[in-house]
Amino acid sequence: MRTNIPRHKKLYDILRKHITEGIYKEGDLLPSENELCQIYGMTRPTVRQSLSTLANDGYIRKHQGKGSIVHRLPRDIGILSVSGTTSAVGDRNLKTRMIVKPVLVPWDDDFMFVLSDMEKESGCIYMERLRLLDEVPIFYDISYIANINLPRITSRQFENKSLFHILRTHYHIEVTGGEQRIKAIPALGKTGRYLRLEEGEPVLHLERKLETNNPVLFLYSSIYCNTKKYSIFGRF
Amino acid sequence: MRTNIPRHKKLYDILRKHITEGIYKEGDLLPSENELCQIYGMTRPTVRQSLSTLANDGYIRKHQGKGSIVHRLPRDIGILSVSGTTSAVGDRNLKTRMIVKPVLVPWDDDFMFVLSDMEKESGCIYMERLRLLDEVPIFYDISYIANINLPRITSRQFENKSLFHILRTHYHIEVTGGEQRIKAIPALGKTGRYLRLEEGEPVLHLERKLETNNPVLFLYSSIYCNTKKYSIFGRF
DNA sequence: ACTTATATCTTGTAATTACAAGTTATATTA
DNA sequence: TAATATAACTTGTAATTACAAGATATAAGT
């Protein structure tokens, strides 16, 4: 049981929170590395590791001789990032509504990604959810997970909780990467109804395969996005 | 004039070259950090910085207690990656047709990204291109570049050549990263005509801002994609 | 033969020191 | 006053040391 969160990770969390909560605003200069050392009682390599991660995640820009400048609030929906949908828009305004509770079903014969034999044998945990941002449905999300070493997952409460959060806290599963295909398709049938779009209106469709720290466990999802108001944002 | 390339950057370049050239193949274990220290005569923090960058770029995965494993060759870099559209599908089958040759125009007042004062003053090199895959139009690409230190660019031949290729070979400009917004929109007017889509059919729209090794030079583009047949692929 | 413990590998975390290089404000000089 | 030089910041690079923690192969025990 590890409860020790590394110090650089703690500082990263603090600074990120300060940025997302507006204590540091876009364009603001963060305290210098040496100041952060004094404030949080750590040394420069540790502070630099935190800032490096923040810069990697796009929260700040570092300028030699100048300092670290807050770059942007991720107000665009950053579904392209690794951390999953929730962390991108902030947990506050995003509500999750379960449409089909997690059930164990066999895999489709023509599943969108290639499955390993182990995945095929173990069956598929299937669920459908709707994510609402400010009461407006934005994502219609169909998730598929291989039924590998995830006890009692079908009976868990998913309401207003991120799937990633549950996997992390209860099963120690972290997403490490993945791949996706993106298309623009017309909203048809229930997709349009869920997302409150007219028949044939454009919808963004993502097919994602996420890799985890468990090398045999992948998370698959088919996500339909209403991009009328919001864009999908990504850095690279 | 700086010619001193940092040691961690040198090692990064070497290892990346070895990976892309197949000396280290996918799944291979890289030499351990201590071995790399000995081989290249540097210390572990320096080696770790190189490996950290490689991991960030997706070339390797690090596993505590195990080592660094080559993750992938970026063979199907999607349009979401840094290298631009061309490398995504391979230069072979992709043809570029110029619709509006590069011209110097003032920037739009409500440009899709925030511009620096220098960019605003210098004006905008504007061009429109159509990219065809197997004779089918896939990308309708509108590019914007600040007119900073790019002599004679409006008179260059762009036919069937990548913009990135020209910038690299003639101006030593490399794309180092960027951000983008993605939407699904209806095909309207000339967008639909260029991409041979019916009025109102879904189109993928990307707004990209690419950063370069020249810190004041950014490449902007607005890309409309016909995703009826092909998907946009991305890894992260 | 199989299980278990140990040793030894790996990467992760973190403090310390030193200097280089870019930026900016201040002080100096013409 | 205005241009220039300097000082005082900032982040970047890099070597050194120490221990923690995860993974794995080897040896010992049953």
C-alpha cells in the first residue's frame, strides 16, 4: 500500500489547482524556481520536475531568463489528452448520466479494434453514459472493458464519477497512452436524440483504445461529441 | 551564434535515430541508464533527461525496475502529430493542388488564434491548398504564416511539395509542437465543392497552431477533412 | 520438484553544488 | 537625455551522492 505521493507530484498538483482555480491567471508569471523552493521547502531539481510536467501538460510556458508563464486554462475540452475526459474540463461542471449500467456481454464479432484471445475469452464489460457540461449533453460515451481482474465493477456506482477515477482508486489502473480515430459523421437515431441534435447534423466520432499500466488491459470507447458549442482541444 | 547542443539533446537525437532506423526495434529493451552513462560518458540525470524526452515523445515506455522499452515507430503519424499532414498518409499517394498561391495579406481582425504584435505588424502569408489521396480530395487546407524572415516564399513552387518540407530545407524551420481544436461542422459552399460533398454533409474541421524552432514563428492552418472514407488517426 | 528468500539488477525520488545563458532593471557614461 | 554597461535577477545544463521501490534471476530451503 503506497500512500507516499512524491513531492514533485504534490507541487504539481498544487500549482495546477492554483492555475485552474484562477489564483494564477493566463499570462501571469509563476513564482521563480528559487522562490518555490523556499515556499514549499524543496530543492530546485524537485521544483523543476513539477514545472516540467506542468509545461508538458500545457499549463505553463517556460522562458529562460524570464520565468514560467501561465499559458492557458484548458477551457476547450481536451479529450485528446491521456488523462481522460473529466480532468480536461474540470470535474465541477461535468455531470455523468448512466444510460446503460455496466453489464457483462460477449464482444462484437466486428469490434472496432483488434482484440487479443484473452480479451475475447474474458468477455466485455459494456456501459453507455452521457456527459453533460452545464446541463448540455456533450459526450455520448460507449465504453468497453475486458473483464480481466476487475471484481464487482458491474455493481459500482458510476453516477457523476469518472470511469478513470474509479479504475484508479479501486483497481490501481492508470492510463498510459493510446490511439484513436476521428471522423465527422451525421447524427442518426439515438445518437442525435441523446445529444439533442437534428437528424443528420454533424457529430464528432472518436474510437479510442487506451493502454494502461496493466499490459493486458485496454479501455475501448466509442465517443460521440456534440461540437456545436465546444471544440475538442489537443496539444502535441 | 550558438552551436553548443546540450548533451542530453545529443543523446536524445542518437537514441531516436537508432529507434527510427530500426537498430532498436519495437519491444526492445534500451540499455539501462547506467549503461548509457558509461557508453556516452555522462551522468544519470543527463541520461534520464534524454529518456524522459523520448518517453514524452512516445518513442519509449519506462518501467520501474525493468527498463526502457521501445514503444513504437511513428509510422502512421496521424494529422494530430507534429509532422504535419503529409507524413500522415505517406507522400507517395498524396497530391497537393494549389488553389490560392501564397500572397501577402493583412491578418483577419478576428483570427482564430491570438497573435503577437510582431505577427500583426508583419502581415500574413496566405494560401489555400487541396490535398488528394488517390485522386479523391481529402484535405482543404488554408494556411497562414507571419511574414517574418521568409524571403521569396510567395514566389516558390509549392506544387506537390509539403509546406513543411520547404520550410525545413530552405528556411531551417522545424515544427516543435502545437495545439489544435477539432469540430464536426456541415460542409457549406466552397468547402463542400472542393471536398466533393453534398451541402450540409459532415466535415471535420481542425484549427491548428504549430510552434517552430523559431520562437516567434508560428504556422496556422484551418483544415477541412473529408472523413467519409478515411479517419484521422492519432496516438498519445 | 517446488516454494521461498535473497541478491542484484532496474528505474524513481531527492538533496547539493556549480556554472552557463537569457532577461530585465539599474546605474553609468557620453 | 539617450545610449551603454553593469548588476541582479531568471531558467538551463550537468555532475555527484544517497536511498527507495519495483522486477528478476539465483540460491537456499522444504
